[in-house]
Amino acid sequence: MRRASSSMMRGLASLFIAVGAASAALDARAQASAFPSKPVRLIVPNAPGGAIDILARLFAQHLQPLWGQQVVIEYKPGANTIVGTEVVAKAPPDGHTIGLVVTSHVINPSLRSSLPYDTLKDLTGVTMTAVSHIVIVASPSLEANTLAEVIALAKKSPGKLSYATPGSGSAMHLTGEMLKATTGIDMVHVPFKGSGPAYPEVMAGRIHLLIDPLFSSLSYIKSGKLKPIAVSSARREPMAPDIATVAETIPGFVTQSINGIVVPGATPREIVRKINADFVKVLQVAELKERMAGFGLTPVGNTPEQFDAIIRAEIERWAKVVKDSGAKAD
């Protein structure tokens, strides 16, 4: 009798657990089907202007009809995207606050001694939206025309060459530091708040080099205001096939700029998958793909799990670059 009662209790407990799990699953599906139930905030961790701003506006334009809700773009620049990302990390985990992240998202954990959030625990990936090429360009007056010549010039006059980037801790900054560490050259880093103000300085020859996304530099390259040195991607860019890769001079040297979407870490997986599916759908729209290609972005649109794996791998990879180069946030 006692055995029967014990067995019955175990059976009832299992039944309650199963019912609870089924109820939770139904609740999660109900939440996802109801999403979004109000306007969605899209947090951009940069100032207005530039390709990231354009990308955010394109997303908002195409997501609003899908969701039947307004997508409100909020600009939260500062501290190498940390300010905006913190807003997302500390938002209610209901899917109504979405963050756009760039490569600094995976660099900040190793470059900054402390962050106001845990990149892996407080945030979860939705999808990688795009990747883009990074290019090294030079003032037309610089006597070097190739990467090998730039390296030779830097070795001939240590500490004389300078390179500009859109900010300390950016993928562009770390690409420069990685180049220095790999080749043993000494160049002076000149960080700007965004790359816009850097272009006139490099064109005039007051700063020798600039490292920036290719899409930002391409018009200046085509007009002859800047000369290309190399792209840091694994292969040449089809839109600029005459520009050599860094790897052609330094085998294995590859960096790229990534863009993606994250939400608060506790967001229910059903909602994460719903947001993912809609972003992936938008990334397949011909008009958006054409616009992205126009400023050098290659659409991706992977799964949340794949993007989370990329985030973890990129944090480890950039941590090694930061350690090896001794780079610091200026």
C-alpha cells in the first residue's frame, strides 16, 4: 500500500511537472504571437549619421508593416557604444527594446576594465545582420603606395607615421594595433569621435593614414582624394577588386566589422525567435539588400544560436588582439 502510494505520488509529481512545462510553453507561444503589443524601441549606440543610422532606418521602415507597430529609433551614443548597449541590457525583457550592435560589442569586454553589464549574460543575440570590409587608406601625398611600402616607411622612421580611426576600441583601432604588433612597427593612433572629421585631416596630409569601413572611404578613393593601401578582409572586395588584402602581404591577417541585433538576456526564446524570423525576412528584401550593398554591407541573417556563438568566439579573438598589442581605451 505504501509502495502504491509512493508510486502514485511520483506519478502525480511527474504529471504536474509535465502540465507545468506544457503550460509554460503555451504561455511563451502566446507571448510571441502577441508580440509586439506596443511600439518597439530600436537602440542605436552611435550618433545619427553614417551607415549604421541608414541601416537602422531601413530596418524600421520594413519592420513596421510586419509588426503593425511603430519602430522608434533612439540614439544613445557614448563610451564606444557602451551607453546604448547598457540601455538594452537593463530594459524589460519583453522584446520591445532591441539593440543594434557593432564590432565594439565584442571588443569592449577585454578593452574595458569594467562594464555596466555582462555581455554574455545580460544580452542575447538575435541575428548577425551584416559584415563589412575594413580598409586602410592614405593621404595622396604619402610616399608609400602599398602596405609593404607603408611598413618599410614606418620601420625607417619609427613613431613618425600616424593613423586615424573613428574611435578608441573600435575594430578599426584594433586593426591598426594588430598591424603594429604583427609587423613590429610604431605608429601613432589618432582617435576621432566618428570618422567624418578624420577625412579632411588625412586628405590634407596632416595625418598619414586612416582605417575605416570601406563603404565610408570608397567615394574618396574613387575621386582620388585618398589612395587605398589594403583591405583587411579574407579576400578582395568585389566592388573594389583592385584593392589588395592585408593578407597578401601578411598571411593570415584578417579583421572585419560586424553588425547585429541583441535583446535583454532574459527575453523568452519564443520572442527572440519571432524577432529573428522577422529580421531575417527583412534582410531578404531585394531593395534593402541593394541599399546595403551600396555602402559595402553584406547581409547575413543567421540564427540566435549562431550569432551567440559568433559573439563568444569574437570576444576571445579580440581579447588576444588586445593582449598582444597592449591596446588601451584612450
